[in-house]
Amino acid sequence: MSAGVRGRQWPLILAATGFNLLFEYSWRGADTIMQEPQLLVALFILYATLFTILEDLIVELRFRDYHLIIAAFFYGTIYEFFGSGALFYQPGFMEINWMTLFFANLVLWGSLQGVFTFYLANRVAPRSPRPRLILGREWALLLFLNIIALFWIRMSGSIPSPSSTQWITLLLVLLISAYIFIRAIRKKEWRAAYIPFRKSLVLDLLGIITVAIFIISALFLTNTQLLPSMAIYNISAWNIDLVWVITVAVILLVYRVLKGESIPV
């Protein structure tokens, strides 16, 4: 495969990475880049490798939005366990915060950082039918870099060591989500033909508003403080972003139900 053919996919991946970095720093505050520049590098590597892998799967397996949500649920569980440690705070059954698990994986990782990210990335750098992006040993390299970035992020904060019960819970959640994912991709009827990307005025406007809110939060709401987790948080922006990402998830769900078809990813 020529470098030119494969290289055409990188603008889409960079757009997806850039959007998620903007989201990250909308609630961290742009000023924290100077305080923790190594965290920005780690986050860039984490998102760039993750979206390269997901883009490859979307092209090869012709993912629909629900496949992406299941894959995001699997990865989000790993990140919230190792990277942010959010699952350890105010734990419930099996020493895990289940509300955080489902909110983070379905609303954040699934809706915003999965489906909506790839819709917006395609609007910035449209995808066309083409060969796969990564092959063979490149997969191993991307996974290795992603793991390194994940633990780099973990070391930037004070995350408690998991208990044996929490390890067992993590394994069970990953096994269940992996089983659901494998069952979903083994159904081949949705892979019969390539479906071209379809733009939507509603989703375009939602994207513009989202980017504007994230920029305002990152640049102008700078009431930051260190919370008992992985990093410095922008407290002034967090409540605004929280309400908005829930709004985005609800709009995506309503849009999908009314349209009766998958959201283009």
C-alpha cells in the first residue's frame, strides 16, 4: 500500500484527536498546559493511537454507530480504571462506582468521544472508500504506545491501587463487553455494501455549538483546583460541560430514533 493512499486518512485522525484534546482542556483549563505539558503529550499519543485503531476498524469492518459505542465502552472501562481512576471514587457494589462507569462509557466515550467525534472528523476530513490504515505489526506498536500513554497519564495523578475485588470486576465488565462486541461484528448483513457518509445540518450545528462551548470553557473559565484524582480540573467549566455533553448525547439519541438509521461515523 502506498504511503500516499494510506496518508489520506491522517487528517481525519488528527481532527478526531484535536476535538478530544479540546474537550479534555475545556474542563482542565488551557492554562494547565503550561503546568503539565507532559500530560498534553500523553493525551495526544493516547487519542491519536486510539482513533487510528478505531478508524482502521471502521474501514475494515464497516462499523455502524452501535459498534463504535460498544468498542468505546470496552476502552472507556480500561481508561476509567487505569487512567483517571474515576471508578474508584464513591464505590458501590463490587467496589466500583457503577453510575460513573455507565455515564463515562455511554455518554462520554460512546456518544461524544466515539460517535460524535467521528461524525465531526468526517466533516473536516471526509473519508472515502480506501484500503486499511494499519497492518500487521503496526497494530502491536499502536497498542503499545496507547498503553504507555495510559500509564503516563496515570502517573500524573494520585490514583489508588485497585483491590482484588476491583480487578475481578474489571475483568468481568471487559469480558461481557468484549462478548457483546464480538457478537455484534459477526452479524454480516450490515457489511454487505459501503455506505457513503451523509452530512446532517442538525449535527453540524450541534458540532459548531459544542466546539464553541469547549473553546470558551478552555480559555475563559479558569477556576482550577486539584481534585483527588488524575489532574487539575477547571471547576468553573465542569458543570457547563457536564450539562452540555449530556445534551449532546440526548440529541444524538433522539436524532437516531427519529431518523431510524445509524448516525454516520
